[in-house]
Amino acid sequence: MKKINKLSRRDFIKLTGGVAAVAAVGGCVDEIIPETDVQLIVRSPPEMVEELGANTIDGFMAWEPFNAEAAVAGYGNIILESGEIWENHPCCVMAYNKDWLDEDGEEKENILKRLAWIQIKATRWINEALDEEHPNHDLLVEMSKDFTDRDEAVVEKAFGPIKFEYELNKPGTQEYIEDLEEYQIFDLGRWDTVGYEDAEEYAEDIIEKEYVDWAIEHIELSAEEVLEETGGEEHEIDVGYLEYDLHQLAYFVAADRGWFGDLGLSVDTTEFPNGAELMRNGFADDDIDVGYLGTTPAVIHRINTPGCEIGIFAGVNEEGSAVVAKEGIEEVGDFGELDEAVYATPGEGTMQEFMSLRVFDEEGLRL
């Protein structure tokens, strides 16, 4: 096979028929070498901060509080917030395992109603407590420190770019899906097998607003009344979330305030390094019933990974990620001026990787 010069990662993926097809070309891969302007590597967010401080990478994109941590430590600067790339973009959501739901539809739907009610209550509590004059602000800071294992200066800075939001953003999800199609991120063979006509149909299928709508309608009820409205039975559920992810603070607030227990829910939790791993090793293996994760890995792996049959039933946040760079890099285009620039994201199929591909592509740079 003839080697193709100046082949971007995006073009390489298109040429080979989508992300999942790359592995299938086997020994031919070393004959098709995507040329990049910036080397893209995978690191956990804590590793990103450490390596930026050690000057072994030039920048990264992560969720909060890791962008704030790098800035507070003086390792680099936040040069572009994700909300500047795309205002009000959907980020983390709550999703459920459809295999779990199918075991006992009515019982599990009652659990999802309770979880949506708790999510609204926790999100509203957070948004009120974000006001520094609010009597719960200090408690919010302490909870955030405990959840993220970061100090007060970091979490206070990290609050700024996050929009905690329980409503579902269907138009934004559809736009994500359209962009993922354009970048050929979906496994084309599985897309055809699943049988969606277009992004609108996929978004309509994966976004399920009835649980949040029910919870909004019943939000003024007491926990005891909600429990009665949803069958009154106690249940055990397995929940996954991302380690140290401040976006998902509503989970920690609800747990700390005892709201899961108040609604008869005994929660067993598993932490994951990123949303793609939560999909592949949580939902696909039936190890979790409900998960907090990014919209991007949710919609990618619902298609690309067999066994990831999920529905999205509540919002968690919008925005709240950022491009962070070492001193001397003031904008994304400056990465192209470096010799052998190295840039990290949490992994393939994450929102941070996909948004980085978008923003670097817009600057004419190949990751």
C-alpha cells in the first residue's frame, strides 16, 4: 500500500472507515502513517497536571478541577474554555443500562424517577450554594474538596466555568452526533446495523426526558411523598461515576445529604477514569445500572461498543472543560510553532478528545 504523506488523523479515520475499523487494517497500519502537527497522547487528568508541571507535555484538555489545579499551581494557563468553543455545550449526563431496565420495567422506572428527583434537588442546592454569601457555600466548598481531593483555592476557581444543569440538552446532543458523523468517529458498520436514519433520530431515541419531567412536576413533594409515589419499595443500585470529576458533584452532594437513603436507594459505587471506560467496562459488562458520564462517550459507545445499550435520562452539567497550556502558549495556534509539541486528553471517545480535534482542526493543526 502506498504511503500517503500529510495524512491527518481525521483523514486517516475516514480512509479506514471509522475509528473501529482502524484496528481491522492490521499490518497495513504501518504503511499508512498519519502525519500530525501535535502529538496526541492519553493521560489521566491527574497525570496531565503532573506532566505539565514537569514540562513533559505542552498542554492538555481535561474536566474540572484539573484545569484549575494546573493554573493555581503555576504550571500553565487556561487558554480556552470549552464554553468559548461551544457555548452551553452538553457535557455530563446520567444514563441507565437498558438491560437493567428490561429486567423489571415498572420497578426500574420508579428508580429512575427517584434519581431524577434527587438530581434536580442536588443541582438546585449546588447552584444556590455557589453564591459566596449563601449560608451553604462553605459546606459546598468542603464537599467539593472531599469529592475531588483538591484544596479550596482549586475548587473555588474550578466552579467558575461549570454550569450545573439537570435539564437535558437534546439540540446540543443532536449537534454532537452530527459532528461525530462528520469526523467519522462512529463505527460505520455498526451505525448501519443499529439503523438510525440520521442524527435527529438517534438523539430522539437516546434522550429520554420523561423522568426529569416527572421529577420537575413532583419536586415540591417531600422525600417521603416521592417514595410513596414511586412504589415505596427499597432498592439496591450500582452506580458509576468519574473519579475526582467536579462536574459530577451533584452525586456527592446527594450522597452526603442522605437523599438516596431517604428515597429507599442503597447505592454501591464504582469509579472510572473516564466516560469511555465507564461505557466499555461498566455498562457493557453489566457492572453498573446507572452512570454519570460525558455526552460524547455515551453517544459514541452506544453505537461503537456492543452491549452499551443505554438511555440518557437527566442532565448533570454544561461546559466546564478547557485547553490548558504551558507558559508561552497563548492560543491554540501557538502549538503549531513548537517542535514536537505534545498534547494530552483523557482518551479516545471522550468529550475532551473530540473537542480538541475540533478546535485544533479549526486552527489548521492535526492531532
